[in-house]
Amino acid sequence: MQLEIQQKLKDTKNMYQYLKENSFWIKELNRSGANYKRFVEAMKDIYHLRVTDKVTDTIDNIDLISSFLDAFKS
């Protein structure tokens, strides 16, 4: 595995945790550094770190707060 990739994995908590939980990625990252991008995408998908996930979570929170406020008005 390339040293830059190893350093990135150690520095980022989510990446390191995902790598521990899904150890098959170690083999993939050792084969080719090009698999790093696939690894990052898979990690973001599992941990909901994409921008669309954050927007969806924000909208859900706003809906929840709106529901509470409507319940208190009644």
C-alpha cells in the first residue's frame, strides 16, 4: 500500500474505522492505489457523509421540529 494512502487512513478516524470493519479493503488497497477512490466512496456511503445525506438529514430535522411545534400549538 502506498505511504500516502496509509497516512490518510491513519489521519482520518472514519476511514480507519471503516477499514477495521471491512478488512477486505486492505487487499484492494494493496493491489492498486486507484482503489482508494472506491474505498472513500464506499465509506462515505456507509457513514452517510455525502452532501445529499446531510441535506436529507437537515430536512428531516426541520420536519421533526415543525411537527413538535404544530403539536404544541393545538
